[in-house]
Amino acid sequence: MVSRRAWQRGAVATATAVLVGVATAAPAAQADPNNNNSRKLRAAVTADGIIEHLKALQRIADENGGTRVAGSAGYDRSVDYAEGVLRAAGLQVSRQSFQYQTFISHGPSLLQQVSPSPAADLPNVLMSYSGSADVTAPASVPTGSATGCAAADFGPANAGTIVLISRGDCSFGEKATAAHQAGAAAAVIYNNTTGDLNGTLGDTFTLDFAAVGVTQTLGQQLVARVSSGLTLRIKASTFRGMATAENIIAESVWGDPTNVVMAGAHLDSVSAGPGINDNGSGSGALLEIATQMRKVKPKNKVRFALWGAEESGLIGSEYYVDNLSAAERKKIALYLNFDMVASPNYVRFVYDGDNSAFPVGTGSAPGPAGSGAIEQLFHDYFASQGLASRETPFSGRSDYGPFIAAGVDIPSGGLFTGAEGVKTADEAAVFGGTAGRPYDPCYHQACDTINNINKQALEEMSDAIAHAVITYAFDTSSLHAPVQGTGPGAGDSGGGGLHDHDHEVTQ
């Protein structure tokens, strides 16, 4: 795949402490050289230990505008904290710096009905790559087609107004560009189907123009009020441009360097909140596992990776894989990915590495040889503990994506407890929780805080992660074993709310 990011090596910190004002991790007094099998490591890795890391990440967000989004001070402090923990665990740690085009919202957007009375705040979603604004103006509709895809759809009556545009026929960026060229002050784009409109203007949109998305119902209501003298206010504060972020790569001193076991999780949050489940939970689990393996001497090299800018489109993991030589790629025996492992209304999802539940062409990418064996290891582990598990599409939409891409083909797998998808009645019967509710009601929101963690989910999933890491740290031969492809299946949900990084629609 072609990388758009420029190569820039990050400086490797020489101190184990993190910056002043950021909490440091307590020494792992219980780390033991005998944590060298699944039972012992699982006993040492606890939800309470992981939550201490999550509390540190929460404090970092609290001290840095409520976010840990890549490109922000909150993310940089998260990197400092994680590096301190990994160095204290005795690992060889490096930082890998990269640049990328980013969009950051400095808080939620505001859409208000100013008049006619009563004045009210209106639900909306800021379009990604929107410009900043604080504008109060009369509302209007396009003078031509309601979808506003061409300059001819706007006229003098739209100049200086907040124009209401229907979704459809062209991209949101094209609509916003045409409205801006006609002199509109801002735009409200309303859906043409049910549900919220979570859209993007595209990373090439650089006009000083703000746009928000609303539901079809609200949009139609606003259109009906235009003739009554509707006045709106839109307020947004954003950053668009090049940013620098870092991956953290940490590996064991011991182990065969030609047979590397990798485990990764993204460290960044979205700009809307602190990202404690998404994905402090995966990052915190790996930090605690690394801590409890501090004195273990694995047979195979173990490499932990905390990725930056995942929420911007898997940027950090893509950059890492793009810059591996062919020889270095061959040394990686497998990659394990952990993205959201403590969802409040959780299901124990395992990525469908053998494509048995989600064949290629049904939203799932082909799993490289060995991926089915990783999937089987997780299912077998859960079964051994009397715990049910289900499958989720091997779609490549989290940081394992670059590892399974054509031409790379590194066996991969991982765990997931659900995002914005809705738990089915069947899943509630099997896994508990509440049917008809999202797996994570705070997905990509400000409420994804330390209070958004399901401790039981974290305990169960971190045990499974520890089992996989320590198993492969000593023996990867099972990757070559035949797989029957008879896992527990996908269930009614069709995979259960895939953590979808294409969740922002472009048109």
C-alpha cells in the first residue's frame, strides 16, 4: 500500500520517568520469572492492575482538554506514560514518529435555533474536516436542487445564510464547496434516511466554512421553518493540517529474533473524549501484561506495539508495516490486535481469521494462513473457562488491517467486545447485558471515561490476551495446525458492531 506519511524517526527517550504532571506506574513487585505459563500469568494480570493504567490515562486526558487524540498534548503525554511503563518492564523501547493529515475538533459543535421562539440547542454532528465558525444567520434552502451539488443550485438568496442542504447525489465536500462559493455563511446537511448523519467533507477540504449533519426529521422540520424567519447559530472550533504522532515499539531482550510474536493496540482516542474503553482498555491490558512478564525469558521475541492515529485511519500501524523491510516482515510470526476489550454491554468477540463465519466478500478480508489457528486458540481458551464466544468479521478495519494486507500476509487475530452495534436478544441470553442497547453507548463520545469500563469484561478478556501472548511467546507451532472452521459462529448480530473506521460517510 502507498503511504502518504513522510518518514521521520522519533527520538528515543533515555529516561524511564515520564514528564512532570503525568502519573507514573507503580513498580510491579509481583512480577515473577515463573509467570511463564498461562495459568501463572493470568493470575498476575488483574483488572485492578489494568485499571491503574486506565486511571493514569484518564488523568492525562483531564489535564489536556479532555482528550488523548493523536496530534494533541494528551496523546503525547499518553506516549510518555506508556514508555515509562514499558521501560520499567525491562523492554527495549523505541518511538517511531510519523506525520499525517489530521482533523481535530476542539469540543462538540453547537447548532442553535435562535428564532422563532422558543430558542433551543439542536442535536447535530460536526462534519469531519469542517472549518471553524461562530455564525448566527438566517436559514435558507438551495434555490435549485435540494441536494445542492452544483453552483447553479445556489443564488443570491443564499448569500450570508446558513443553508439547509439534503444528503444525496454528490459528496458532502462538493455540497459545502458549492454553498461556500455562493457566499453562504455555513451549512446544515440533513440525512435522506433514518439515523444520525455522521459525515466527512474529506481531508482535501480546506475552505474556511463550517458544516454539521442532522437527522432527516430535524432537517425537514428546519426547512419547514425557513418561511417563518428561521435564524440559526453554528459554532465549531477545529484544526486541520499536518500533525506528528508516534508509535511505541517495545520488545523483550530475550527470545528468538527471527520468530517475533507481536501484540498491539492503539493508544489514541477520538477528539471527543478520553477514549478509556476505545482504546485505553486494549493499551492498558498490554501494559499490564508486559509488566507482569518483566522477569520472564520467552523462547520467542515478544514485541508490543502501541499505535498512534488509529482513529485517523490506521495511520500508525500502516506506517509501521509500510516501513518494514521484506526480511523484517518475515520475522514476524503473528500479530495480535486488541481494540476495545471492556465494553459496558459486552460480547466476547473473536476475529474470524479463517473466514468460516464471514466469507470473503461479505465484509471480511481473507485471513492469511495461520489466522484461523489464532482464532481457534481464543475460542478454545474461552471454552476451557466455560465462557461463550462469538465471531466478528475479519475486516481489516482495526490495526491488524495492514498486517493482513495483500503482499504482507502476516497471520493475525484478536479480540473485541463491541462498539456502536446493538446487542441482540440471543447475545443477551448468552452473554448477559441488555438487548436492544449498544455494546458501548459511549463509543466515540465524551462519556468514554473510566466510568465506561466493564470490569468483568476487562478481567475475562485480559486473561484471554495473556493466555495468547504467553502461549505464543514459547511456542508458535500451532499456527501451522489444521483448523476445522467450526467455531461458535457469528450469532444474530452478524458480528456485533464492528469497530468500523469507515463510520463517517462521504456522501
